[in-house]
Amino acid sequence: MASHIVGYPRMGPKRELKFALESFWDGKSTAEDLQKVAADLRSSIWKQMAVTGIKYIPSNTFSYYDQILDTTAMLGAVPERYGWTGGEIGFDTYFSMARGNASVPAMEMTKWFDTNYHFIVPELGPNTKFSYASHKAVAEYKEAKALGVDTVPVLVGPVTYLLLSKPAKGVEKTFPLLSLLGSILPIYKEVIAELKAAGASWIQFDEPALVKDLDSHQLGAFSKAYTQLESSFSGLDVLIETYFADVPAETYKAITSLKAITGFGFDLVRGTKTLDVIKSAGFPTGKYLFAGVVDGRNIWANDLSASLSTLVALESIVGKGKLVVSTSSSLLHTAVDLVNETKLDNEIKSWLAFAAQKVVEVHALAKALAGQKDEGFFSANAAAQSSRKSSPRVTNPEVQKAAAALKGSDHRRATNVSARLDAQQKKLNLPILPTTTIGSFPQTIELRRVRREYKANKISEQEYVSSIKEEINKVVKLQEELDIDVLVHGEPERNDMVEYFGEQLSGFVFTVNGWVQSYGSRCVKPPIIYGDVSRPKAMTVSWSSMAQSMTSRPMKGMLTGPVTILNWSFVRNDQPRFETCYQIALAIKQEVEDLEAARINVIQIDEAALREGLPLRKSEEAFYLDWAVHSFRITNCGVKDTTQIHTHMCYSNFNDIIHSIIDMDADVITIENSRSDEKLLSVFREGVKYGAGIGPGVYDIHSPRIPSTEEIADRITKMLAVLETNILWVNPDCGLKTRKYTEVKPALTNMVAAAKLLRTQLASAK
């Protein structure tokens, strides 16, 4: 009975790793304490899979921060600025690369394919010296073995690693990263040799880049890499694992023709067309197919009988004993264990499966394929599937009708952006280079306690409102003291930018421990959209009005946009995603109109996740961008010219979707920019005309580092070289929620000082 798990969440069922990491970073615990928590988590994961009966159990999918950073450490590809002088890479260098330190900034962080997980981008060039500098993969294999569990060590494949890298500072942007294959393969060979010596019989190479549209040169590099590794593979079984989308037919041919590879893993949940490719192109005789039929990225229970018939059909192609039941991707992207959800109602709970339950599903399918079907398990699953299809909680005919009616129009505001900006300027009267922040202010321990106590009914609504009001007042006063131009209320009432709205919309349900890693120790708890979405009542109007009454400066109303709510939730899989998105857009539209009626003249509708939803294949991009941008426009197409609509976008490469961003028709857009080394500005250098307001972030809020006034002024000057003075805004990269006031105050002080310095310079230049 062959079953396999691609990878497993590392944070722990109750975020044990998060708390251990943060305690270590704060100097409250030792490296040994952190390593002990990590070892306990790893052993419980391995044992859980072994007890369930999983045959191919992964190791080295655990990480203290990120698996790409682990690979960078393995290859010794440490940028010079971290002062690493060789030897085994320790926590000091490792965490400096991830988070920066007092003297040097962190490496860039960006989205892992189309997920909300972020990885640390390798910085490489012709002079990068590679050396085998982290033996983590071998150490973890031995650790599992000592516990009596034989695992499959997982390595990020060399081609995916290089394709996700970027040229280091000072290296030509056109530097061909794949030219470094010859430099990194010797280290891969050393790792493989050590794993083999330690007793490993299988090794898994994760090559998710293979689902993208690779050109012949890139595909050639892939074939070359694995051909060169061939001699190291003797006596080993090797699995190449792909996930997140279909594998293109050309790529499928290139992968499956590799002689030295024993098994090929495909995502059959997001890659439904791969089935057709396997049927039409056939499958190499004697090789193993690792069939990813259990969804690694969503929390719905598997439709076991449908999966079993898919598996039976595949078995007839690849041959008996050659089919391995697997997850579609690593379970890193799903919540850890449904057992910890004590507050979910039983009906909805019966529709769900978290990582621990998915491990059981994989095993049950493998047993059924081998003729040992657990009838009780299968019939309980069938009952849950049918209850979900027929539950009246799922459908709301009015919402369905309203969303269906949207398809005829493209929902644009009546006048163009430059006319609107003039009308808004008359009303708001802002200086040039206006300053603002992205929305949230630090969430103190005290603030979290108040929210927690209110949720647990330990304090009255009156006490809660008065605490939040006090916090808003503090944030407003601080911004006035700092002399910021457009204020925010600081979002003290919000746990998370998506959860907060989901809790007030119908069609959503929430978990207590459904945490998923976003980056480093940061976790999010995605809401579950199980039914049609509507807005029973106003969600933010009272807080925004309260904040506006405390100041004469413009106060931004703060909303999360429909595409971000969609992309950062676990979304129902029984209707197309765009239909759910349109439903959310209509709910946000009602909120926008209520804010405007309450005299909030600036409204920010964050679409932090617009870019990450972009399909991995070019042929599917236009359709996604069309409905995603349309959804955003639906939210604000009805407001007056004088109401200024802002949006914000996070870590992403925008250059390829800049025309869609312009098509969103927002009045002002603020964008993460500082860690990506002003990559964003190159779009405008290349002649893209942008007439709306724009605020490329002037400093990185994901690092505790406080930038100087000069550094920020220098950044703004670079922006002014490519953007018109009258459209540029000055703001941090992102919300300030995760920072401390001791970092926020000096950083914002320097930011405002930099804006004023440049205003003076511009005025005297005139």
C-alpha cells in the first residue's frame, strides 16, 4: 500500500515553533531551547505518519524560517554583507539573512508561486562562492532514523532554486542564473552521497518550477541537471515532485524521459489536465507515479469515491504496484489538525480535513486501491459530501442573483482619474509628497488582551469600546504630533485584515487553531468560505467615524478588498472562484457607500493579494486578471469624484501586471517596494505612463531596522527621477501591526522629515 506526503506544516498544532522562535529572537531563551522545540515537533510529525501507515514519509521539510533559505545555507550562498567566513552556517548568519540585523538589511522576501507563503530570495552572481555549508538534510534524516522512522529526504531541486533566485546587487540584471548549475551540482552530489551513506533509499527533489511555461533553454537545463546527477543516483530511488498546476505537455515529455528518475509526482487537484497528458502521452514502464489527489492547499475533506475512481483509472495506465497515493503539494499551506477545533459546529466540521486528517485520507485511499477499503470511513465521507451539497446554509438565492447580474457591465467610475484627483485635491488640500501610513499601528500585548477578554465575555461591550476608542485616540494624536497628512485609525479592533471582515459577513466560518505559516514565525488564520457571501450590517463605519471626529485631517476608511479576502481564505471548491469573488465585492461595495455617506472622504480598499492569485500559466492569466480587477472596480464604482479611493499591494513582482493595476482605476496606490530594491520603479523607467497617485514604500516594515532621514530622502529622490512630483505619496511598505512603538515612532519621524526636506528642496528648485 503505497502512500506519500509531499511535506507537512512546521509551526506545530498550537504554533509551538512560532513562540519558540520569537522567544529566541527576543533573547528570552537559548538556541538549545529552540532546537528542543523543533526536535519535538519533527518527531511527533514523523511518528504520526508512521503510525498512520504512510510509506514515504518526508524529512527536511521542517525549517526554522524557509526551505529556500535552507537551500541557500546548504549551498553556502551567503551574501557578503552578512560577514560569514565559512564553516557550518549557524543561527546567527541564518536569521540575519532572513530578518536583517542592526547593521545590514534582510534578503528580499517574495511569494512562493501563487500561495500566501513567502520565501527568502537567493542573491546570486558569477562570483558567488558555493560550498556545502549546512548539513541539515542529512542531520534530519539521521534524526528520524534514530526514532525508528525511515524517511524520504526532500531537497529543493537545483533548477527551481536557480529560477527563483535573483542577480545579487551589482550583478547585471540579465545575468543568466541557470549558468550557475555547474557550480551548485557538485554540492548536490555531496549531499546525495552523504544521504546515501546514512542509509537513505529514496530522495525527493521538489521542482515546482516545472509547472510554469518554461522555454526550451530552461527545459534543457533541467534535463542536463538530472543527467549530470545520474551517476550520484546509482543505488537510490529518486522522485521528482511538481505541484500547484498542470505540467505542460512538453515538460511532461522532458521529465518522464529522464532515465535515472524512479518516480514522478503530479498535482492532480490544481492540475486536472495532467490526467489527460498522462492518458495521451502514456507513462514510462516500470516507473512510479505519485498521484497528488488529496488537496494540499485547501481544508475540504476529499471526495474519496471520486479520488478512488481517478486512481483506478491511473493504475490501469501505469500498472499495478506502480501508483503511489499522495497529497497534491506540501500540506504547509493548510491548517494542522482538526482535533484542535472545539468550537466548530459538527455539520461544517464534517466537511473539513486539515493536514493531520489528510494524512489519514491518503492512507485510506492507498488501502482501498490495494483492495482493503475501509467501508465505514468511506461511507461517513460520502455522507459528509452529500450533506455539504444539499445544506441550505450554503446557498442564498438573492446573493446568487445579484452576483449573476454583474456580468453585463464593467463598473467604472464616471470620470477619469486626473479629473478626480483635481476634485479630491480641492477637498483635501494636501501638500506635495503627502505622507500617510498603510493602515495598522502596533498591536500591543494590552490591545490583544482587551480583544481576547471581550471575545471571552470577560469584559462588557462598553469597556471594550472605551479601550479601543482610547487606543484610536492615542494613534490619532501620535500621527498629528508626527505631522502625517492623511491619518489612519490604527485598526486596534482588528485581529487580521481578512478575518475581521469575514467574521462580519455571512457564508464564513472561523477556526480557533487553523493557523498557516505566512513567513518566518508569522502565521495567519484563514477564514473558511463555505457558502454564499453577504453583508448583514456595516462593519467599519462606526470606528472610522469615531476616528474622523478626533481630527480635522483626512481619516482613511480601511477595508480589505474582495480579491484579497478570497485569496487569503480557504475558499469553497463547489463553484468557480470568480463567483465567490463577485459576491464579496458586492458586500464591500455596500460598506464603501456607507463610509462615504458617513463623510469619510478617503477610503483604502487593500488588494494586497491581487498578484499572488495570478495563475502560474500564461494562458490562464488574462481570465483571472479580468475578473479580479473587475471585482475591485465593483466595490467603488458608485462613489463621488471627491471621494479618494486608495488601494495597497504587498510583496510581489508587479511589472508584468502593471496594465491591470492601472485598469483597477484607483486614485492612489501604495506598493511594497523597499526590499525588492526598487524593482517596481523600473516599470515607469521603461515608459509606462501612470497618472494616478502612487506611494512606493520608502522603508521595510518587516525588519526592526530604523532607516535614517537621509536614506529615506534618497529613496524618494530615486522615485522622483521616474514619477511626477504631483502623484508621489510617501509611506512605509506595509502596515505597522507587527512592529513595536519604539521602532515605529523614530521610523515615521524620519519618514516625515525626509518628505519635508524634499518639499523644501523642490520649492527652492522652482
